Amino acid sequence: MAQPQPTITTTYAGEFAGEYISAALLSGNTLANGLITVKPNVKYKSVLKTFATDTSSIVDASCDFQDTADISLNEKILSPTEFQQNMILCKDQFQSDWEAVQMGYSAFDNLPPKFSDFLIAHASQQVAQFVENNIWSGTGLTNTFEGLVSLIDNDASVPAGQKITAAAVDAANVIGELGKVVDAIPSPVYGRDDLFIYVSQNVARAYVRALGGFAAGVGSNGTDAKGTQWYNGGALSFDGVKIAVGNGLADNTIVAAQKSNLYFGTGLLSDHNEVRVIDMSQIDGSQQVRVVMRFTAGVQTGIGSDIVLYS
């Protein structure tokens, strides 16, 4: 006898939408690990003010006031783009997996207990991957928002010496290529607590292998004389600068910047975010479920002259 189909009686929107969208957006590697600064509740756009002075405002003490400061006041606009994901799913495709969880037969015991939540989790994974990729590598063309690499590359305030042409990175040259990036970091930025070297996955893998004994100067036995067994997934650094893996970075791409100088904006909890799960069995008798997710996302940099791009 056929098992009865699970019925979804709730349409999620409003208050719950913010929670689900938050889970989807923040489950990507870059946002989940707090690798850049998140600005929520950007309903339309956010103006980022950049303010800088130089040491000409510091003079010998006297009784007079001298206006000698050279002040630069600029602004950049963080304007999240609206996106939507409309999916039509068949209950039959997901019911067996969901029921296995309820009956304790699944190895994945952390799946949502409600069938509607199960479907939302499936859709959220795709949203999270989309956002992660676009944070770094988005082009700003159809169905994307412009990512940080493109923004930095097109930013005239980033000195030419801080835009480094990339090579094909491997275990043999990765230490030298990372050295180029560190050498280009401006002196006032080097040593800051929130400074990161953001690397693509292939650069991270090459660096781990290099420290395992596959690079000149490391030694054939690698770090701690453990060879390729030295690394167990912990934190990485280079010349005292923390390394973070940006899963959305294209191969052979590196960005050196302060976390406080890279921004992700979203209309989280605003009217631009929406999640709905619509059970079509109550409308047209089919076994289809429609999942609608609407959200906004965008990125921006702060002071371009403090950033290094290897691309």
C-alpha cells in the first residue's frame, strides 16, 4: 500500500523569511567564517565613506593653529542586487530521504524535522553556493552581481604595483608567488589584526603540499619533518599574515586585504527577502512543491590603495 504523501500546510514568509535567507546566505564559506564585513538591512544602497589624512597635519608645537591637514574624503556605493530562485520540486524525489531521517535510518541526523524545512534546506544550499561564488568572482552581468576581484581590478585607486599578474600556481612556486603578494602589501596595513591573504583552493592546496616538502628550501621531510602528514586542517599563515580560503575565488587568484575593508551587503530582514513553500497538491492535485526564495546581495571595497590583487 502506497505511503501517504507528506502535506505542507504552511507558507513561509515575513518573519521566518529572514531566518531562512540568513541561513542560506551565511552558510557559504566566506560569510559563515566571518572573512569579510557583513552589512545587513541594506534596503536600497549603503554609502561607504572613505576618509584619510597624511602626516602633513603633524607640525612642530606652537601657539598658533595651522591648517595643514591633507584630507581625502571619498565614498563608494554598496548596492545589493535583487535575485530570486523559483524551484518546482516533486515530493516523490525527496520523501524517501526525509522519511529515513524521521525513522532514524539515515546517517545524516541533522536534517530538518519538517518536510517543508527539508525542501528549503535543499534550495538554500544552491543560494549559498551562488552567493559564495559571486562574492569573489561575480561579473555583474546577467544573473550575477559584481564580485570583489572585478571591483578591485577596475578600481583606479589600487596602485599598479598592487595588481600582480598571476602565474599557474603549484607546489614548486607557491611560496614565491605568495611572497610577491606580501611584498606588495602597504606598510600601514601589514601587521593589522584583521589582515588576511585570501586564496583560491588550488593555491591553498599547493601551499599545504609545498610545506610538506615539495618546495625548495622547505626540506624533503616538510614541516616538523612530517612530510605530507604535517597538515590536519588547522589555520594557515604566510610571513605572519593569516591565510583564508575563499571558495568562490577562481584558480590562481589571491587577494590581500583587511576584513574591515571588504563588505558584503544584503537586505536581510528587509522587504526584499522572501521565502515561500507552496504545496501544489492543494491547488491542482499534483505532487509538486514550489519553493520561492527572494534575496538581495552585493559586495564593495573600502580603501582601494590598501588592497593587493593577484589575478
